Amino acid sequence: MWPESAEKPTPLRTGLTTGTCATACCVAAAQALFAQRQDKTVSVTLPKGKQVELTIEAYKVSESSARTSTIKDAGDDPDATHGATIFVELALSAQQGVHFYAAEGVGIVTRTGLLLDVGEPAINPVPRKMMTEHLEGFAQTYHYQGGFDVSVGVINGAQIAEKTMNPRLGIVGGISILGTTGIVRPFSCAAYIASIHQGIDVARANGITHIAATTGNSSEDAIKKHYQLDDMALIEMGDFVGAVLKHVRKVEQHSGAKLTTLSLCGGFGKISKLAQQHMDLNSRVSSIDLPALASLATRLGAEVELTEKMAQANTSVEALKFAQQAGLPLADAICAQALHFARSYIPSHIALEVWAIDRRGQFVGHATDADSLGRMK
């Protein structure tokens, strides 16, 4: 459980990725084998050249293999793998090169569309490159002509993976070893965003043409039931709608058109933030704009008394309730505004729609391209 945040703002700590942790374990294991050293801390060079030090928790060394472990510190980022034990079993091999395997708690790829082939351990390209470069450095220093077998694992990784999107992505048996810079930025939720991108890629690669991106369980249940969508078509974007919009634009423009329909579905309050052109819907970044809701109600024909009540409402849900009681299609209009903004990112060949739900998971608003254009006039 994450500790309560301090009452006064304090600088947020960066963390290190699972890929950096695995690389540190490789360095420690190689030092143990080649230099007969079991250092408490080891240094790792990140992709952009920065060096970081990590603590090695345990060693188990034999003549031609070593197992080392470290604890992942994600800093102040709410990461599912924060505090997890990452380990590497490094074995010297007669076969040249660096060969990667999944140990306990690291998943195996079972679907196309990811950066890795089906059957490969879920160790992404940048972590593989980091580990390879560090091990090749040891081989050069110690004039070693053989190769390395690298098995990466995570204690309780299968259980941790249940809190991620790996099962839906077709990564079975554990988590993925991730990282592009080696550093976890506080509240960047880089791993979550990477999962969103992977979910879109997997859907496209497996012939899914209609995907639905949702802000949570209730919105996912609602849109899945409405369209009878396959799980592979459901993208749990959480607050990161920007990750969906930008990635869809990127892949559909550069990898060829594959999607025909994109549905965005979320709670009314979240969708109202998108309508105000926020790409991150989390409360720490964006707030419900009640005066904006009241102003929109005015454009829909609300009386002054109603708009004043809405502007002073406690929540967006209360403001919506006032509008509904007056017969105003506020939720539809909010969806139309949100769609109008989202459309600026989504290629024209993709039909776009936005749905809003209430706290009971019932649809309260909907907009398509035609609705958006009509209400923007």
C-alpha cells in the first residue's frame, strides 16, 4: 500500500525500470564470475549515458553460473512492480552471443503485435540491449570468447502481472521487463502507457478493426456489453487518453490503416475534462470545470437559475443531475465537445465516437462525428 502523501509539496523521486534492475543483476553476476567479487552495489550505464547505482540483495554463485537479485524502486511512481524482487540467473555458454530466457515470474509472448515474436520471453528490446552491452563489456575486458544465457525472473511476477494488462496482451506467466530510458519518472506511469500502446498494437496485428478505450472497469463493462467486443478490442486507458489518441494517430499514419472505429468511453466527469482538451484526466493534472459545464448549459437553453446551481455544484455528477432534471442533453453535448477535440488526433478514415457513463455504469451521453460537427456550430 502506498503511504499517505505529505501535506506540503515535496520533490518527487524518480525510480528505475525493471530493465535497469535486470541489467544491474547481470553486472553483479558477471563480476562474481569473472572477478570473484560480490559487491553490495553495482553501477549501470543507462541508454543516454547516465550512470546509476543499485543495491544487490543476494548472490548465489557456482563455477559457471550466478544468480543475483535486486529490489525495484519505482520512486514516487505508482507502479505495480514497485518493491518487486528482480533476479537474473546468468550462465556462461559455449554458444557465442547473449541469449534471453524467462525465469519464474516473467511472461512469454503468445500473440502477434508486440515488439517481440510469439514464444519469446517478455523482455523488451531496450533492456535486452542494455544487458547485452554490459555483458559484452565484461567479455572484452576478460577476453572471454563464449556466450551468455540470461534468465530474468521476478518473485511473485505471475501475481503482479494480474494487476497489469499483460494477460489481455497475450503475455502469459508473468510481467514484462520494460524500459526505454532506464528511469521511471514520477507519475509518468510509463509502464502503463507502454501497455496501452501494446494493447493497440496487438489488436491491430490480430485483425481487430474496432477498439474501445475506457477509463475504468465500469466504462469497459458498459461498452463491451453494448458492442459484444472481444477482450482484445478493449484498451484500458485509465486517465491516459492522450496515450491512446497519439498512438492511434502514429500507427495508423505510418503502419497502414487497419482500424475502422474507435470508441472512447468514460465517466461523465472524465469526459468533461477531455472536452476541455485535457490529455491526462487524473485529478492531479486536470480539474472538473463546473463554470464551463454551466456555460455549455446556457448554450443549450438553460435558465440563469439553473446555470448558477450548476456552477456551484459539489461535483460534475450533481451538475449533470441538475441539467437532466431540466431536460437538457448536457452529457451528449460534452461528448460532442470531447469528440471534436479528439478528432484532431484521429485520422479521418477511422469512425470516432465518445460515450459517457454515470456512476452506476449506465450510458448518459453519446456523440458521433455528425453530432460533434452539429454542436460545434
